[in-house]
Amino acid sequence: MAQIYFLAMTLGVPLLVLVVALVAGRLHDGYDDVLDWKPTRSPEREAELQDGDIRDMLAAQNRYRRKRGAPERTLEDVIETWADQTSFRDSR
């Protein structure tokens, strides 16, 4: 009898808690209101930050190119090189 009681408590109570949590989660609508979750940044802000990062990297690369005596690169040059490499890779 004690073994059945132990088995019921060991397996039954966690199973009961899990079932109650699942049923409560299924019945409760509007979980986003409970969490009060909002994105930290808008997609527009993310695009601005990424654009700034690209410009900073290009400026740093051009600094090193000036030290070596190589011509500077513009954003259009980088995009053109990338497009050429991508089209060559895709044509294989």
C-alpha cells in the first residue's frame, strides 16, 4: 500500500501540476498583455544602426587603404564587387 501511495505522489503530483499549467495556458488568451512585451528597437532603427556600422567599417578600411597608398573605395564599389562575386558563385 505504501508503494502505491509513493508512486502516486512521485508521478501523480508533477503530472497534475503539468496538466493544470497546460489547461490554464490554453484557456488564457492575451498572454502578450501579461508579458507586456514590446520590441526594444523598431525595424527602422535597426536598419539605421546597420547602415551606420557599414559606413564605419568602410571608413576604417579606407583609412588603412590611404596608409598603404591604395585608392579609397566607395559604398557603390563594395556593392558592385559583392554583386559580381554573388552572380559568379550563383552561375556555377
